[in-house]
Amino acid sequence: MKKTEAQKHGPVPRLRFPEFLDAGPWEVKRLGELITTITPPKKIQTTDYQSSGQIPIIDQSPADICGWTDDETALIEADFPVVIFGDHSCVVKLADSPFAQGADGIKILSPSEEIGALFLFRSLQANPVEQKGYNRHFSALKEKLVPYPRKDSGEQEKIADFLTSLDDMIRAEGARLAALQDHKRGLMQRLFPRPDETVPRLRFPEFRNAGPWDLKRLGEIGTIVKGKGISKSDIAPDGALPCVRYGELYTVYGEIIREVASRTDADPADLVLSEEGDVIVPASGETKEDIATASCVTSAGVALGGDLNILRTPLQGCFLAYYIRGNLQSEISKVAQGDSVVHLYPTQLERLQLAVPPLLAEQQKIADCLSSLDELIRAQGEQIETLKNYKHGLMQQLFPREAG
């Protein structure tokens, strides 16, 4: 087989900054030739991690910092920054200031003069070591072939700085998303009355003189029925009916279900189908937090699985779903029963009390306000995913695949 020019002379990335287009191919070495490892003076055991302290702890978990310590004998001194490799997890991190090593399972890599730490970090992100179970992977990492441009050319720094600026942008967008989510949580606490109160702290101008809300029990504002089981074998991507299963309620959906993620081939005669505006609450879950949630199904004809409580009411369903998630979670947690599996029975749900605005228009206004905020949150989340995908695609082009 005839060798390409890249194979003869070295790899070349598919995407290169204009000033380096004629800089020639990159060099290639085994990673073991480009780094030395740093042995920590001490390893902090997981049981000794603190929630605060003077020294950050880094281990092989995905979190940048997994805990804190005040034990100065564990402090790692090095020529920072250094690259952290999770021997079992293959997680790669960058440490730019002194830290302590947590538990076991990381390798601290100090790059040689030929390669910058930030560039090496980005290179290992672009071409990671494949994780194979909970084995140790450092031996594979040392044999990994790493392509890199000469450090004195400035190309390493250019690539690393560019990707860092993208990360800064993603973090900024993430902060905006967190601010929107915090705003929603705060708004929900003010738009709905506190327990045993009948007037919210925040009310739309047109309803400020509409009087107090009516205290009702869930059993007084509608009827509660149970869904019917949908087996895994009946779930099919091209199934005839959309369906919601109880586990999806606290892992997939928010307060409003407009688009259903799953479908089923089960016989409709054997199922419970939604009516427009049904509010569904899990009847079981692993924790009380799992079942202290609710969603409104905005369309009819969705199959609702077993272990779902279905509240059918003439009130605005989306309003109730927001209300239950925002104000009744602690009440649901109090009445739910069980340890390894937590159950919430219709009779328990029926007794829960809430305040309801007598005007359907006010219910709708609150639901529309929170729904609009959810749309902003969704759009912001999509923007972050777009940036992450853009960064991933760029990294695949800025770094050649490993040679060999």
C-alpha cells in the first residue's frame, strides 16, 4: 500500500490556523516519552474528604474538585499546570494550582519541555484512551502515540487558548442557564401560596383584587385513577401509540409533556389513555424525591403506564403540575411510604391540600408564564449543547488521530 505524505513525514490536522498552514507536519511520540509522573506525598481517603477547607482534593471522578482538606502534608507541589489522568475512569483533568490527591487511581503527569500541559490536556480530550471496565489504563496511556507541533512554533498555545476560550463561552452560557433555573425556582415559590396560606406573594396585576384562593384537597378538585402496566417488550420506536412510563416522569420530563419520548405496540384496549390536561404523579420510585413530582399531559390518547397516579380535573392541568412540583413536594414526601421502594397511593394523594385560584384565567396566566420560562431554559440548554458539539467537532479536526 502506498503511503500518504502524512504517513511519510508525520500527521497533519484537517483544520489549521492560517499562520500554520505551511508549518509542516507534526511530530509523534509515545506519551510515556513526553511526561514524567509525580508521586503524591500522601493520599486522602474518601472518608476524610471535607466539604470545605484550604486545599482542594482531586481524584478520578468527573468533578474537577471532589472535596477539601486542611492536611498540608498531602499538598502536591509541582511545576503547574499538570495533567491528571484517572487510571480506572480515564477521566482527564488539568490542575493549575497546588492540590491533594484523593484516594487511589490517578496519575499526575508533568509534561516535558516539548509539549505544553494545556495542549496535552486538549489532545487527550480529543483522542481519549478507551475505558475497558474498571481496569487500570495507565500502561495503555503511556503507549499512546501523541502528535504535536513544535512548541516554539506557537501552534500548541494557539490551539489550547482557542479551546479554552470556547470552554469559557460554554461556562458563561451554563451560568445563564443556572440563573434562569434559579429564577424559575424563586418565581414558583412566589406565584403559589405557602402551605396553609391562600394568597401568593406575587400576583399578576389583573388578579390582585380577585380575592384569596380556595383551599382544596386534591380529591375535591378531580378524580384519581391508576395507569396500566406497559411491559418493556411492548416498547417499540415505531409503535402505534405514544406512551409514558413512571420512571420517565422523573428522568425525562418536566412539568409539561408535549412531545412523548416512547411508543408502544400494546393493544389500546389493555391500556389507560390520557385525556387532555391529565396530571400524572408517580405511584412508586426508588426515593421520595423521585415520586414528589408531577407532569401535565397536554394531549389525549397517550398510554399511561402502571405505577402512575392520574389526576383528572376541570382545572388547568399545567397549573396543577407546576403547583405540585413547586409547592407540594415536601407534603408528598411526608405521606409516601416505603424504604427500598417508595409508594404513593391515590388515597394519600387525594388528602393533599392546595390553594386554587377560583378564576381559570389566573390559573392559565401562571401556567403560561412558567411555560414561557421553560421555553427559555430549553433554548438555553440547546444552545449549550450546540456549543459543546461544535467544540467536539473542532477538536476532531484540530488534532490528528494518533499515528501508528
